[in-house]
Amino acid sequence: MASSLMRLGFAGLAGFLVLASAGQSQAQQPPTPQQVPQQAQAPQGPIKLDLIGTQSKWTKVCGHDQGANRDVCYTTRDFSAQPSQPPVIAVAIYDINGEDTRIVRLLMPVGLMLRPGFRFWIDKGETLDGSYEICFPNGCFAESKIKGPTLNEMKNGTTLSIAVRNQANNEVTFAVPLAGFGDAFDGPAVDPKVLQAEQEKFQEELKKRAEEERKRLQANKAAGATGGAALPGK
């Protein structure tokens, strides 16, 4: 079973990357530790980040894994610290037809300590452990396996808390809202054409925000240069 799960994991990797990196067009930069919090770089104790979804809702995607000859669905969403920022992390819950075990897969920023892995819990429930699986230049995949009771907690819960450690060995906890997860998990899969349209719309919105930010920075720079040039005449 482990080998089939491994095949399923990498079979779904491309699709998950498409969703998880949809917001990375801004300045062509993937999620980085600097986008987690700047203060996380300094040793100052535990940090909590309340995240918001970068899409309007959770998305369910289904397909057939040729290697394992099984249908696989995953319910996923990207999360950011601010509406105007690209995603910090992405969360996906994989549901493999015929398996009682589900896979919690996270796309995390680079720069976090890998050896401790991560811990997660729903609201005030039991704390579970997970581990990092593989890293790429734009982020690291981490995962854990859950059973039905934990899945039901996610469906009915309010917050999924994910705790990791940064380079200063401080604990950073991402608070991920679970609103709408249960309906998406139990509901129908999204039409691929609708999904593509949503991704394109989201990318255009991020490009627009990036352009607005670029113009704002240029205006501030020009204003600063004008102010500086006026000083010698005083």
C-alpha cells in the first residue's frame, strides 16, 4: 500500500502545484520564508499567523491515477497572511477510492526546519505529527495520514492549526480557516474548465495588484527624489 500511496502522491503533484502556485506570478517569486513573517527571523518566541484563503472557497479536483488504477480526489485551497499577498502555504486533503486513510498534504515555504517535521490539530483536538517529504526551489511538500474521525473533525471544525519551526528555532503556527471545507470535500468535483478560468482570473488579479504596487513604489521614489532635490535650494 505504501508504494501505491507514493505513486498517487507524485501523480497528484503536478495538479497540486498548479493550484498551490497560482499566486506566484507576482514578481515571479514563489512563497519564501520572508513571506511568512519578517519577525520570524528573530528569536522572539512563538508566532501565530492567522491566514485567509486566496480563493473564494475550497476546490475539489478528481482524476484517475493510471499507475495505481484508482480514482483520486483532493480538496485544496491556498492561504495567505494578507489579501494582496501571494500564498504562504497550500493545504490539500487527498481521498483515494477504496482507502480508509486520507492524506493531508501541505506545500510549505522554504527556509523552515525540516527535521522536526510539523504538528497539526483541529480546534482544541488531538495533536498529530507529519513529516516533510520533498523540497523544490518554490517550497517543500509535507504530509501526514489521517483516519475518518480526524477527517470528520476537519469537516465540522473551525481552524486547522499547523505548527512548524523557523530558522531561529521559534515555533510558527499557521491558523488555517476550515469554513467550507466539509461542503467541498463531500460535494462534486469542479469542472476542469471552470477551474482553469478561476486560476486565470486569480493570476490576472495578482498581476494587477503587482502593477499597482509597482506604480505606487515608483511614485514614492519619484516624490522622495523631488523632495531631496529641493533641499539644497533651502
